[in-house]
Amino acid sequence: MKIYTKTGDKGTTALFGGTRVPKHHIRIESYGTVDELNSYIGLIKDQEIDSELKTHLKKIQDNLFTLGAELATDPEKAQLKNGKERLNIVKVKEAEIQFLEDQIDLMNKELPQMTHFILPGGHTTVSYCHIARCVCRRAERLATALQEIEPFEAYILQYLNRLSDYLFVLARKLSKNLQAEEVKWIPTKEA
């Protein structure tokens, strides 16, 4: 597999299915941001954290790669033809969303109740989680904009939404595991 193809030298790229679009197309921004998110999750996974969490993060990375492939697919070429999809695309399933919800619930049981907003920080690994959460929210915003132009399966937005929640709770869990201070945001009052 050759790394450089020179086909993008004029500012376009191919979607899965062959259609060429500008590299600034909202579809490219959407799956490119999912790819960026996947990289940050890899960074979290590479930290000194619990092996079970590493396994969960690897599963999430696999799901994000699948989700990115869905977003990278030309919707015209992925449509059903004779009762079958033209392109055989693996899809993220509802069970993957349920997995995130289950993990959020399990982690939350171990954490103190939130009484204030929490400022990102306290430990490098926790900060990586907050960065990933913010990138996830951006991916969700871009995917929402794409959805308005070229509709796709609703579970993609659901997965991204739940993943940002998961990353927030993971940051809190890692704060606890790493014995890092969870800094509450308390607005200052003007004199």
C-alpha cells in the first residue's frame, strides 16, 4: 500500500465509493475530527491507567474507526440497490451506545456526586481526557451540520454524544484513581 498517491494534490479527496470532494467539505471535517479524537483516545490509552480501561479505550478506538468509515462513505453509493447495500460497510450498533452508557453508570457509582462544574486539569492523564471530550463535542457539532445536508444514521450522533459523556466521567474516575485534585469551578463574585 503506497502512502502517497498524489490524487489529493489539487485539494480534493475521495470518499469511500470513489466520489471526489474538496478537502474542506463538511464530510471530510466530520470524519477528520473523529480521526483526531481517535488519536487522543490512543494517547489516553498509552498512559499508566487500569488495564480494563485500556481494553475499553481500544474498543472505543475500533468503534471510532468504523464510525469514521461510515462518515467517509458517499451516501449516494451506499444506498440500497436490489435490497442490498452497494458498499459493504460495517456499522456501529446500538449495543456500542449501550456499552458506553453501562460504563458511565459503573464509573459514576464510584464517584462523589457533582456539586459544581469541574475545571479540566489536576493530572496530565485527566487533562488528556478533557481534551478528547472537547474534540468529541466538536466532532458531534460537525456531524450535526453534515446531518442537515446529507442525512445519515442517527446512532452516529448518539454514539458521539454518549462518548463525550463517557470521557467526562472517565476524567473524573481517573482523577480519583490517580489521587488528583478535582478542581471545582466556583465563579468569583464582584466586589
